[in-house]
Amino acid sequence: MSADGVDDSPEAEDWLPVLSFEEAFADDAKPSVSSRRKQRRAERASIRSAHERAGTRELRAVFQVLEALPAALPDLAANTRQVAGRAGGYCRDGVANTAADAEGEADETLPAPKKPKGRKHCPDVAEVDALLTQATAVLRTDCPYGALPEVFAPPEGLAILSAMIERPPKYQEKYLGQEWSILTKVSSLQEVVWALAGSPDGQEGKDIAVVDIGAGNGSLAMLAALLLGGHAVLVDHTLPPEPLRVEGRLPAEYRHRILRVTGDVGDLDAQEALEPVLAKHGLSRVVVIAKHLCGVGTDLALKLLRRWCWDGLTSGAHRAELLGAVIATCCGHKIGTEDAQVYREIHARDPYLTRITGQDGDRLETFLKICTRCVAWRTTAGASANRITDKQVRAAELFEDALQEPRSLAAASLL
């Protein structure tokens, strides 16, 4: 040991690293732990960015929904996944790999049904298109969403309507266009109503009742009733607060034309709750309107109208004539497990659902569970900064068509 306390024995030197200048500062020196972590974070960020630009997550969402459909729709081939799946690849940590990208690596050339552990299937556009085409063939309807005619109401009416209805701006923007469209459709019945009135000039429409299911404050029904010259019958499960009720903001000479019926649309009996009110005020013809009946609200409204019409045919009670109905559906994604059972019960004999599900109620509920969560893709596509793709919109419209077809048939059977 030296005088300064340093062990200078040969054994001590064996514990010291021996590095030349070139070795210590070489370019290929092993990176530190922190630098390796930083590099991996940068690589993952680059991968995520690439997949965001390619819409991989959205494409996979559509693929997973379409892949589940054969469990509910027997006409879809059971081997859809095996046939279509080979076009895509698999992902590990978000990185897509296909046989073409593998460059000879054995684990990358496995057939699609044998998914390597820890990897997700990464479908490509052609694969999703193929599944969408097959689903479209099975779920075809007589009048798909894309074929519906576009009906434009006079644009100047929006400003007038906006000045008449007071509410927060976000609700004004959301509801105003739809309400104006409903009113335009109701007004198209005006000539029919007046032609069939059989009453002196100035009395046309006096026997008309505009029945609004889920009426709320009643503004829309009142405007529709004014168009036709009749009364507004407001049906809702609860009364709105008094300051919001339309009858409190009308001139005195119009207030008697507002009639309210309180009851839940699912439990309401038209013969007991509606017919007496109509008969008391001399109302013999009915136009039904409804907007934003969430979930199965539209189906419950149609059930109410069907029972009303059918009961009127078999009873001697006063029976009002149904002239037409304008219903704006809403929020198919809110059809939950219990609501699916209600939908199944109401449309148990629907020919369209019988065809696509093989008249199997359990398959119908499975189908609703698969598709209802996706129908909001179409409306979400209109939001700012959304990431909804055209494939998602196409799937959403397909599922929306399937939900609406039984409703259209039920409505047509009433008239």
C-alpha cells in the first residue's frame, strides 16, 4: 500500500476497467438505459402517429363488428373470417405485419387463423370492404338511407322559427332544423285535411288533433296544430315546469287549443286516455308527430298507435281516424339489453327481421347488441375533430337501415 493509502498491489488493478481512448468514445458504444428508453418511446410515438394517419384503430373497430355478425345472421357464411382474414396481417405493439413485410421471418408468414401470441389482427381496406359487401347483401332493405330523397324546407322559415322558440343556443342548433323539417311535412297534409273537411270555409281542420308523443313544452305541436287549424294534444310522462309550458305563453284565444295527457308511452291506453279527450272536443281526425324518441321510444309509440287502430276496429268506442304520422327517431345506441327485449317483442312478426335472423329471437337480440352501439358513428361523423371514417359511416347507415325497416313497415300498416 502506498503512502497515500491507495492499494497498488497487482490484485487491485484487476478490478479496474481497461479502456483505450478510442474504445471509450467509439460511436458504437452501448447506449445508456435512459437513452434506450427514450429511443423506444420515440419509436412507439412514430408507430402511433403512422396508425393514426392510416386509421388503423377505426378500421379494426369496423372489422370486429362485421366479424361478429355471423353469430346473429345465419345467411352470412360461417367462414367469413377465414376467407377474408388472409388479406390482412397482425400487429404487435401497434405495428402491422403481413407476409409481404416479413422478409422471410417464419413467425410472420403464419396463416391468418393462427394468430401469433400477443398480436392483433390488422385488417386492410379491401378486407373490410369485402365484409361490408357481404353484410349489405344480407341486410338489404327496400329503401336504404342513401336512397332517401332529400327534402329541403324553405330556408327563410328557420329564422322565423328561431325567433319564435326560446332556448339555449346549443339546443337551438341541434333541434331547430329537424323541427322545421317536421313542420314542413305536416304542412304537406294541409290540402288533404282541408279537402276532406266537409265543412264551410274557415272551419277546415277544426276536427284535427295533432298528437305529439313526448311533447315536452309543446311548442312544436302547437305550431303544427296552427298549420292545420286544429288542436294540439300533448302526451308526455311528466308535466314540464309551468314557466316552460307553451300554453302559458300563448294569446288567450289560443290556449283552449292545448290539451295535455300525462302518461308513459309504454303504458298508455289510447282508448282510455286519448279517445275521451278527443271526443270531448269534437276531434275526429289525428296527425301524430314525435321527435327524439330515444332508444325504443319510437317502437313504443308505434305499438301505441297499432293498438289504438286495432282496438278501434273491434270496439264500439269513438275511433279517431289516423291521417298520418311524422316521427324523428333518435339514439339507436341507447337500445340496451332490456330495450332489446322490448324491440324483439314489438317486432316479433316482422318479415324483415324474420328473414335476416331466421325467426330466432335470441339472434335478434345478439344482432341488436352488435349493431346498436355503432349507429351513432354516422352522426358523430359530423362533429368537429372526429376520427370517424367512411367505412364506419357506411356500416352505421347499414345498421340504421336494419333498425328502421321494421318501423317503416309497422307505420305503413297503420295507414
